[in-house]
Amino acid sequence: MTELEPYVPAGLPERSGGRLSFLSLAGRITTLTGAALALKEGLWMLRRRMEKDADGLDRLAEQCGTAEVEPRFTALMTDAASALRAVAEASGELAGAADAMEADARAFGDAHEAEYRGVYEAVKASGVQQAKPGFYETR
């Protein structure tokens, strides 16, 4: 008697831990979608914070210039404000990528649900034990 070998299409990683099922994949998709959404929201908050801090540094540099503070310190404040604006810009771009990832994960979850929910419900309702995953794969 031979053992079944799991079928893994080329280019896909090996399965890690546990049996892959309709519910486990749906759970992973939900986790990915939630993580992408949280990342996007966190990055937008970071962007707003960096812009606010950069504006504050610009005001402080202007006040220091009016008070005739050592010019090199005023220049450092202006450089710091520019660096904060660069971080704000980069976080905005990354938030756009996280938004696209969240939309793609949501679309994938919806497609998975539409394609396999009926099969999952039919298998659960049948009461017949199903073969192990990969049994019906052809090589």
C-alpha cells in the first residue's frame, strides 16, 4: 500500500501546519484583510502625525529665526521638518499599497466564498466522510 503524497503546484509554498480547509482558508483571508486594513489606518495616522510635527517644527524654526537663535540650530529644525515630510509622503504611498492589498484580499475572500461555500455546505450536509485533501488530485 502506498501513502498519498500531497500535491503542491509549482511556485506555491508548502502547506504549513494543520489541514487546509474551506474554513481555515477563509479565516486566513479574513486575518489578511484585517491586517491590511489596520496597516492602512496606522499609516494614515502616521502621515497625519508627521505632517503635524513638521508644521510645528517649521513654526519653531521661524520663531527661532525671529529670536535670532544660532542659524545652524534653525537649519537643523528646518532639515528635521523636511525629513518628517518625507516620512509622511512615504507613509502615504505605503498606505496606498496597503489599501490595494486590503481590496485584493477582500476580493479574493469574496471569490473564495462564492466558489466554495456551496461545496462546503453540501459536504457538511451529506454526512459522508470525505477523502483526505489531495486524494482526487490528478498528476
